[in-house]
Amino acid sequence: MRLVNTDQPSAALLERAKWSFTTRRVRRALASRVETDLSTAKSGDLVLAQVQSLGNHKRLQLSDGRFSPLYLGDRVVLACGDRF
């Protein structure tokens, strides 16, 4: 498993990030290798992202099933996957 992001995360950043419901079965200790090239991301990879703007999606379903509002600057961990 790879963690893909645009900036180098520290353990503290990952700890404070909001982990989405799609990551509910991920063992967080395994998310350790970092790639900064998003073009190499594939289905099953994780992305550490920072909320830059809010549009239609103003909340995130967390890994425990609860919903959390999104705020500018929030860091979120999401899973890449094929939609259709």
C-alpha cells in the first residue's frame, strides 16, 4: 500500500487527519511510504489531501461511520478507486 500526497506528511499530520469511510479497513501503521507524483496513484492507494475550497461536499463520512463537517485547511485521507 502506498500513501500518495502532495507534501511530506509526518506521523502527526496523519494522526490529526480525517480518515474517510473508504479507509475503514486500512491498518494505519501500513500507510508509511510516500509518493509525491499523483499521476502514479492507482486503485487502492491512499491520498493525503488538504481542503482548499468547499463546493457541494461540505462533510466527510469518517472511518467510524460518523459524518464530520469539512473546513478549509482540513487534511483528509481518501482512497483511490474506480468509480464506474
